[in-house]
Amino acid sequence: MLSNAKMLYDEPSPIDDSRYTMSDNNWKNRLEALGGRFSGNTFLGLDTDDNAKPADSSGFMTVLNHETITSVSGPDAIRFLQGQFTCDINNLAPDQCALGACCTPKGRMVANFRLLHHNNSLLLTMPASDTDSQHEALKAHLGKYIVFYKAEVNDASKEWLRIGIYGNNCEAILTNHFTLPESNHCVAGDGFCLLRLAGSKPRFELWLKTDAIDTWWPRLTSLFHVKPTCDWQIEDIREGIAWVTPDTREAYIPQHFNWQVLEGVSFKKGCYTGQEIVARMQYLGKLKSRLYHLTGAQEEPPAFGTKILTAGKSVGEVVSAIASDKVELLAVLRSDAISEDLVLDVSGNTCLSVEPLPYDVNA
């Protein structure tokens, strides 16, 4: 696994938590008291040696401290967001989750997110930042339209600790302790909410109320190997899921991120901000660039926006990257260039290989 992996969004240093960090240090302090190990705000694992569990258990957990939670609530929240988001909010059942995006009138994504309908609120997870928050950017964008609705946008990150659970055997382990939800749904209990993510591999998110941490953390660490957050993020890359960050905000339409294939866009719901551009590309346009998974031998993750070249010409750019024993990245790349010799525009011009995605982009 990737216990020694290095994850970075844009500076080539081993660990830099100055931009993508958790928003509430209270539960960080509680986890540290319970054996969690951090470098700054970056979760690295446990203080104690995690070798007591069988090596073949293939069940892992980590803290999802790289994202915030945005809450949209109020009597008009669903009606309001139906006119703003690419996904169909009206048909999102209670305790159901989905991918979605919020666009400018020109169809460019201000943010994309995983959205959960829970306890009469809509909860959105997005990359966290101390300096240029996706939460604040989305709140400011929605603020242009929300004045005529009885709805409000708040940061709910302090209300939950989110734990990612994954690995080949995680489903079997969880079955002994939870009633497992269907894909893209959740089940809730005393102080927790368990989500099952869609994808090619079993992955779950366990959301804990802060007053339930002392109860649940020891139980979980007795069941699962504890890994750093970057292990979860590399699973996102392998699943072909890219998130809008300050570096890529308002730069891409949803189709550039394959969001329509991942069911993050509804073409039946009717109008929303940016819908005309998104629908026109789907039905009348020809998408020349889209998201690809690439790997290379570079030791450090490239900065967001790093160009990908062929024959010295730019054919795409990096939107997500992690390095462990090799660099793995997602890039928006011209489709007619994937059979060419691709290199990263960095010192040494790292050669890249195109990896298969776990979904059919032509579906």
C-alpha cells in the first residue's frame, strides 16, 4: 500500500498542509489524544505500530481531513439548488448521495462535489483550504441567487469527522458491524452516518458526530489498518474522480472531468445556471479534451496546471496528482493525443503512460 506516499496539490515538497487542511482542530486534538498522528494538519496514521492485524485483511481506514462539508438548508433549499446544480436534486431521495457540480453561466465549474441528502439538509464535500476555500467560493457564487429563497449556506465541517474505509475486504468487515447501504446511499445510527460510494472497488465513508469519536475511533482502529489520507486520494485518481480546486476553478465544463459518465450531470432535469452550455456540448458539440489517468516515474507530484506535451506542444494539463513509488495523475488531455509520446513539462520531461479508467467514457 501507500503508507509512505506523498500527496500534494501544487508545491513539490514532501508535505505541505498550508492550503488543503481540515477546518476544525478540536477533533484533530481528540484524534491525537487517541493515537492519531499528524504533520501539521496532514493525517499520517497512528502513533503506534499498526502491525497487529492480519496482513491479508485488506481493510483500511483513514481520516478525510482534506475536505470540508458545506450544508445547504431551509424550506427552499431543494428548489433553490435544483436551479443551480447539474445533478437532479428533486429526485435525490433522503439518505441518498450523488455527484454534482455548480457552474457559471458559461458552464464552467465553480465547484464539484459529492452531495448527501441527510436530515433535511443537503451536505456537500469539497477540497478544503485555509487560503482560498472551495466552500467560500461556492457560498459566494450561490449568494448571487439565494436572496429570493428561504435557504442558507453554512460550513458544517465542525459537526462531523469523516473516515474513509476501503480495501478488498472492507465490506466483509463492515457487514459484521453495520447494515450496509446500497451504492450511493447511507444508513444512519447513533452518532454516525455510513455512505457507500459508487465505483469499481468497495469504498465507504463513515461520518461521525464529534461527541461519538471516543466511542467509534477505538472500535475502528481495532478492525482496520490505519493509513494516511493520501492513500484515499490516490484511490480517487484510480477511480477517475477529479475535484475542482482553486487552481482549476472556472476552468472546465463538467464533461472535461467525465462528470456526465459518473452521473454527476442530469440532462433531463431542466434549466440550471450554465445548463445551456453543458447541454449544447453534450448534444451538438464535440468534446476534444477529457479526463485521463496517467502514470510516470517522477518522484514528486507535479503542480496543478503543469502542461503535458507531445513533440514540444501542449496537449493538456494536470488537475490532480499524487506520488508514491511513481506519480499518478489525472489530466484533462486532448483525446487525439493519447496515442502520442506524452511527457510532463517539468525538469527531465517525465514520460507518461495512459492507464485505463474503470468506467466507459463512451457510455
